[in-house]
Amino acid sequence: MNQQQLVERARQLKENAYSPYSNFRVGAALLMKDGTVIDGVNVENVSFGATNCAERTAVFTAIAQGYKKGDFEAVAVSGDTVDFLPPCSICRQVLVEFGDPDFKVLLTNGNADVKEVTLEELVPLAFTELEM
């Protein structure tokens, strides 16, 4: 799957988001190194702390399907925003846990523009090890 197809998939997915409280729909298409694409959408809850972002939905689904750290190639994130929509900080940390520094993050906006960054560019001082 090429970059344009991955972005288009993320755009389509946002229609499946469950966002009755914010009306802020987000779709994420997670490309695995074997070519599989894992879908993710944001799922809100009236208790906002129980809400799950699209990127984490996709990553957690991949793990549930048997994928491991290092199997992740890229993610496209889509929302109806004016500027590029980056993953939130919690999602960035989850992506750091499973993606390599050169993992591609494709940011989109409501105008169909795309900005590609690496995970290392998105999270330059990533928390990657727990040493005591």
C-alpha cells in the first residue's frame, strides 16, 4: 500500500469514529511491515478519561492480532482540522513503544494535505527505557 492509499484509508475510517460528545472524528490507518493495514478510530466515552484515540485503537488491535514491536511501518492520521493533525502525547508514547525511530507518521488535515514525519522527529526526546 502506498502513502496516498494509506492516507485515504485513514480519511475513510474517521466516518466510523464514535464521537458524540466532541464531534471530533479521527481515523488512523496503521501499516504493518507485512503489508497489512490495521484500522483505528477514536471511541469517546461520557467519562472523557475512558476515551481511546484512533492511533491507540489501531496499535492495540495490531497487538491483539499477534503483531510485535518492530512490525510497524507507518501510520496515517486523519481528522477534519485546518492544520495537520498530530497524535496526542499518549499516542506518541504508544507509537514509540512499538515503532522504530524511522517509523513514518503521515499527518493530514481537512484539506487533503499530507505531511510526513518520522517518529524520531515527532518525539525527539522519547522515553524508551525504564532503568532503576
